[in-house]
Amino acid sequence: MKSLKQIIIILAIVGVLGFFFYLDFSQYLSLEYIKEQQTNFLEFYKENTLLAMGAFTGVYIVSTALSLPGAVILTLLGGALFGLLVGTILVSFASSIGATLAFLVSRLLLRDWVQNKFGSYLKSFNDGVQKDGGFYLFTLRLIPAVPFFVINLVMGLTPMKAITFYGVSQLGMLAGTIVFVNAGTQLAQLDSLSGILSPEIIFSFVLLGIFPFLARKLVGFYKGRRVMSKFKKPKSFDYNMVVIGGGSAGLVTSYIGAATKGKVALIEKHKMGGDCLNTGCVPSKALIRSAKFMADVKKCQKLGFKSAHVDFNFADVMERIQRVIRTIEPHDSIERYTSLGVECHTGEAKIISPYEVSVNGKFLTTRNIVVGTGARPSIPPIDGIDNVEYFTSDTIWDIREQPKNLLVLGGGPIGSELSQAFARLGSNVTQVERNKRLIPKEDPEVSQMVLESFQNDGINVLVGHTPKRFFKRDGKDFLECESNGNSVEVEFDTLLIALGRKANTTGFGLEELGVELTPQKTIKVDEYMKTNIPNIYACGDVAGPYQFTHIAAHQAWYCAVNSMLNPFYGFKVDYSTVPWSTFTDPEVARSGLNEIEAKEQGIPYDVTTYGIDDLDRAIADEAAHGIVKVLTVPGKDKVIGVTIAGLHAGDIISEYVAAMKNGFGMNKILGTIHIYPTLAEANKYAAGNWKKNNITEKALAWGERINRWRRNYV
């Protein structure tokens, strides 16, 4: 039905345009012609007032709707015939209606094709239009140098509502309409169109066009001043920046601030290095490494050994983890950061005002504050949970006795990594996830690979199970779950909760200052990492939207630089190529879109896959399982997303992250020399598969003809 409408509209437009140009109607839309016929037009108007007004309006609407040349001439004619007031009214409504029709025609005929073809390119533009579309359009309408018909056609490709387009167009074009209609009232004295718009008038329109943006900036500045006026500003500051939190976000912010010769104070109430060093990334990866050794021992026959035995003590493995932490600690220590020029304080910070932070009874005045207080494990409100001893990803590292029956709540990255690690070390592990799949944000086939690996490791994986209550029976602990209307009971002696993390936003003064939070209870920041208080910034887990150490460091750069440049300039944070990895076996790494997200967002894509089971190095390492899955723009080699499941996926994916960041595609990856035999060759072979999939039958036919001719050529 839609295609039929499109065909009818196209035929109608072609017919009207053909009629217009065949009969050379353009000769009637010239300055010379309307000046010659001005007397006749006026006489007709006096005798047929309503008919003349209706005919003029209709012709104007058709002309602008079809983007025919002559809109300026018609506007002058409107002034000459109807005078300034009536002419302005008629032209204003006719031009707006005609523009809206052109807008709708463009949307009907072209938007779907353009969005499907170039959707990934237009996403940021579409988001900008949804946020500031009225401002953009108003500006464009006020500037005469921007072609009228171009605006109509381009805006039709955006998500802007038609009613918004009409209203803003009518308002934005009003000033220009008055100028041209007024010129039309003096038609007899007008010799050329160039005389209507002097450079001064054009400059005035440009100023009017940018006024909405300036006004918004001024409003933002005024709001900021209003917020800050509640607090007494010191005559001078002790510091350029005070950073609260000594995790990845706070450390990087402090380092950059000090490196730019700012005076920086860093406050950490517990341990330098934050969650990543002490309870997160570092200990979990150390545990995973030990667990992988046990897994390799168990598959010793595949590696050419008849048998292998490991005598180990679980407590020794956990002590090794602490040794790894102690080895890395100097990298994040007070001594190191002091040597870098950061003044470090150990104690609880309290934000007194946007200009003042207290610690250990000392008051620090500062021009900017950066909050990097991290997050803590989220504890679900499950009935009976208060009567059960449980561990989290923060506290599990204190145990020295190996869990016999370990229950893990959560099938996300943290829960999955720890489930597999403990299972490989010999614990009986049951993992409960309410979603239908493990690591549910990844594509189904990737989740299935991880599930099968977990089952091979002996993990009892219960997906699609919703925890309902904890209870005791005969002195033993149980969890009751619901699955497909059935009740399932799980016995355990150790409980690990891994259900995400909750931002640390309370207890240090944010509430009292009125710092806004998101619905997810993270600190609300703008694209410059700034809160609603102009000199308070936030980064890392406490700000979201990602809870990765490398993203915390990424955001920290923007916090440091933007706070130092505030209020003169700022850089918008870039999330275009965020990579992450789940360190299970197989390891799962991703950057950009996967198929789930592409379908949800309506973004067209081509899929190219390469099975790592075919990779020589993976075969040699007894790790021949996994996949490289690349999403590209249809018909092009531009990468819009990649998922890799397999050994060292987090390392291998960097090539694709660089490709997406720097704008090179599959052809460049294919043309890059990769060392043989390495796991990174998987990227080259995936690019080779893309090339094979994108060679047209016509190209192959021509290749066959040429080669046949060369075989027979003497």
C-alpha cells in the first residue's frame, strides 16, 4: 500500500514538473514579467478579491511544495498585489504549508531509504534533531543564504514532527517574509533581486538565527549562576580540583589534573586503587588464571599427557590473589601519586559547598570538584535474605575454605566469571539467572557457547529461574525459585550474590547540595560529565552508563580537561566505540552493535562470521571453539559492531575497535599482514569471508571471461 502511494505521488510530481517545464511556465515567474503585468494583476485583484487571494495562495503552495523556482518572485508579487499586511499573512501561511507538504513528500519518498542506507551515520544527527530540532530549524529559516527547498527536503529525512516543522517554519520565515513582501510593495522601483538583501540585512538575519543557541547558553549560564549564588565563593582557592575517590576514575582524573600543572587534592577513605584493584578486576582475573590452570590439567590428554595431578590448597590460591594485589598496589599508591604532584588524603570526604570539601577536620577550597566514588554490590530484596550469610564480589576474597556447594545469583559477567572459576577449582556450583540466557546482553549463539562450556565444567545452570525466598530446612540453607510456574529448590552452603552494582551517591554531601540523579540512581551528568552544579563533575561507576574500569579512565580524561577549561570550553565524551569483555571460557568481547541491538534500533546490517574452530593456532592450543561475528553497513566494509567469543577475545577485538574509531573497514583489515600462527589471524579470515560474501556474481562472471580469454590468447 505504501509503495503504491509512493508511485502515485512520484507520477503526479513528474507530471506537474513536466507540464511546468514543457510549457515554460518559468517565464511567468520572473521579475520583468510581474513588473510588466503589475497593472493587470491589480485590476484583477480589485474585481475578484477572494479569487485572486485564493489563486495566489494555491499557486504559492504548489510552487513551494514541488520546490519549483520562483518563490521569491511570488513573494514580491504578494506584496505588490495585497500590500504589506495581507501579503505577509498570505505568503506566511502559503510558504509554510507548501514547505510542510515538501517535507512530507520527502519523508514519504526518501526517509526510509535514507535511514536504512545511512542510519548509522545519521543516528547522532537524528538524536540532535530530537533534542534541538526546533533551534536548528529556526536558525536555518532565519538565514536567507540557506536554500528554502533544501531545508524542506533534508528535514523530511529526520524524526522531526510535521506540526513542529510547520510551526517553527512559519515563525522562522516571518522576518524574511516581511522583508520581501515589503520590497514587493515597492515593485516599480525594484530593478533586481540582489538589492533586496543587503549585507547588513543578511548579517542581521544570521544574528537572529544564532540567537536561540546564544539564548540557551545564556539561560544555562544564568541557571548555573543562580545555583552557585547560594554559596559563598572564596576570594582565592587552595586547589584547582578536589577529587573524591581513589579508584580508576579518581586516579586518572588526579593524574591528568596534576600533569597539566593544576593543584590537585585526592581523597580516598579506604584503599587506593578502588574496587578494580582490591575487590574487582585484579582479584577476579587472578582467580580465573588459577582456575584455567586446573582446567588445562583436566584436559591433559588432549595436550599429549596420559595423566596429570595437582595437589593444591584452596587457601593458597586465595593468598596468591592477595599477593597479586600487593604487587600491583604500588602502581596506585599514595607514594606514586604524590610523586606525580597529587596531594593525597586518607579519610572521608564531605562536600560542604561547590567550593569546599572537608576531610579529617581540614577544609579544602577548590574551583572544581570531581566525584569518582564508584559503586557497591546490589543486594536484592528477596524474602529471607537477611537470615542467610552471603558474600558479594567485594567480600568473597576473604574466604579461605573452599565452598562445597556454591550458589551464585546472577548470570551477568561477574556472576558468570566467578561461577566458572570456582567450579574449575572443585566447588559444586549452581548458577541462577532470571533471564532465559546467560550474559543476556550478548547474541543468543554466544550465550549458548558459554552455557555449553559451563555445563561441560559441571556447573548447574538454571536460566529462566526467578529467586523467590531463602529458607532453612533441617539446618540447611535453600533457595526457592520459580520457573515456568513450577517451584524449584536449590540447596547451598555458600551464597554469592552477583546481581550488578549500585552507585555510591550518598553520605558525602551530594544530597544536601541537590545534585541530581538518574532513574538508575547514578549521578546525572551531561555530555561534558558535568552535574547540574556547574563546577561539580562525576565519572566512573558512580556516573554510568557503563561500569567498566577502562570507561572510568576514559571519562576521567573529560572530567579533568573540562573542569580545567570550565567555563570557556569543553569536550563531549565519546562513547562511539566502547569495548568490553567477559572473561569466561570462551571469553566474550564486544564493541559497537550486536544483532540484538541492531534489530531493536532498526539499523540495517550485514553479518559476517568466522568459526575459530578452523583457526590453526586455536587448534594447536586445544582452544578450537568460538566465533568472530562482524556487523557491517550493507554493501560497504564499514564495521558497526563486532562480537568475538574465544580464547583471548578481549585482546583480539582491539583491531576492530581501532577500525571503528579511525574509520577503516574490512578491506583494510584483510590487507593487513597478521603473524602466523596467531589468534589475531581470526580477524583477517573474518575479513576474507566478508570479501567473499561481497563479490558480485557479475564481477565473478567478468573474471571468468577474462581468464578464459587469457588462456586462449597466443
